Amino acid sequence: MDFPADEVDVANCHHAGNSIMGLPNQPPPRRSWAVPELPEVETIVRQLRPELVGRRIESVRVHWPRSIARPSARSFCADLVGARIEKVWRRAKYFVFSIESGGHVVGHLRMSGRLYVGDGPDPDYLRVSFQLDDGRQLSFVDVRKFGRLALVDDVEAFLPHIGPEPLGPDLTPEWMRRELRARRRQLKPLLLDQSFLAGLGNIYVDETLHQAGLHPLRRSDRVPGARAEELALCIRDVLSKAVKAEGSSFDTFYRTPEGQPGAYQEDFQVYGRDGKPCRSCGTLITKLVVAQRGTHVCHRCQPAPRPRRRS
Ligand SMILES: [Zn+2]
């Protein structure tokens, strides 16, 4: 299974249903929609956990079969009848409901997928509904139909290779120092690469690089060791604050499961602030395109890399 693109070209929406949880070889986005990143998915998981853990699924209805990546929609429904949800957790930008008797429902919200306990505000866009033993319903609502659910035996085997969790114990300053040195990649594409580090997308990479004072085009092996270590701390700091603020609501699509917008966008230092003064130094924020992604930079706080002189 391919890891889904973070942002997709809206003009290609009609192709979306053909791929499984992802859009391989996606052309560069013409218009982008921000999708939930790690803090948003973590917020959803934390809010759903007390509602779902211990609940038994009495029945499942699939209203849009392509929302189910695997197995077939029919098997997905049949296999989950009577299943008790034991654990609700997150890996990278995926949410996972682990079933007591084995198996896991793994899902990615993509652009507009949402989960509600209850009917949700958009019955027209209801794609999958789970009847729970307490009489309530878990609703998977998805306006644009890019979101996917799968029922799998082994989560790690099902997902593509994903790097360490940035809020877990594996992301240490020493790890970052070693890994940046071992690679010769520009920082922004490297941090967006899910096989390097899990869960970061366009917004939080821009925010993190600004906090770390590193230009997105800097080459990883040329970042001094101490700065690399600081970058690890900045990633944890930015993500922790965003989780605490329950993520960011940058458009009308993302809401917490309770229908509330996250608040972290009010703290953005650079993302979406092109043309506005940097909150640290007053320099106007510039927007560049790096790795085909809109990238927000303060040229004073994040000096551009100088070409190396040959001697
Ligand atoms: Zn600045």
C-alpha cells in the first residue's frame, strides 16, 4: 500500500476512488488542501479513546464501498460484527482501533474524513457507520471520499515503512544529529519524508524549521551537530504545543470529533503568514516552493544556505 499523499489535486478527485488509501504518482498539486497531521490525528484519537474503548461493535454499514481499502466492504462488515474495541491509538497520521480478539481497523482521514460518535453533522457524506453496543453510532464522514479504512492483522506490516514517532522515545537529539549527517538531503523534503520521521506534514515542518532557525533548503549533512540536536527538540516542542491546542483548523474541513476547531493556527509563526511580519524579528515572511510545497520562511531567522566555495 502506498502512503497517501499529504495534499492532493482537487481536479483529480474523480480518480481517487481507484487507489487503495493513496494516490501513487500524484501530479504536483494545483490547489492544495491541508490535511490532518500528527497533532490533529492525536487529538481525534484522544477524544475517541474514552468513547470507544470497551465498546462492542454490533453491526457495520458501508455506504461508500471505496472507503474500505481492504478487505472487501462485505468482509469488513462481517468480520467486525461482535468485535470489542480494546485500544484506540495512532501511528504517524493513521488512527487505529485494535480489536480484542485480534485485528485492527486502520484509517487515514486524508483531506476531509472525520469521525464522530453520533450521527455527525453531514449525513449526506456518511461513508461507514458502526453501531455500538451502547446504542450510539460511530460515523465515518468524508465529503471528498479520499479517506480510507482497512481491517488488517498486523498494523506495521500493512503500513509502508514509517520512521520513528517524533513524540516517542526514539527521536532524541543524538538520533537527529546522526541521521542528518548520514543524509545529503534538503531539510524540508527530508522532514516531510515519512520513512525518515513519522507524522510531520507541510505545516509543522515549516513551523519547526522556523523555530530551529534553519532554512528549508539547507542540506542535512551541513547542519552543525548542535543545531541538529536543537531541531529534534524544536520538533517535539512544536508538536506538543499543537497537540495541547488540539491541532490546527486551517479550513472548514478539519474539526475535532466534538465539532470544535483546534486552536494552534493562532500560534503559527510562519505557516500561511507570507507577507506578514515575522513574530520574532519583524522581517516579512516569504513564501517559496520547496519539494512542490508552499513553504514559509523568515529570511532573517532562517538564513539561506550559501553555496560552498571551492578551494
Ligand atoms: Zn524572523
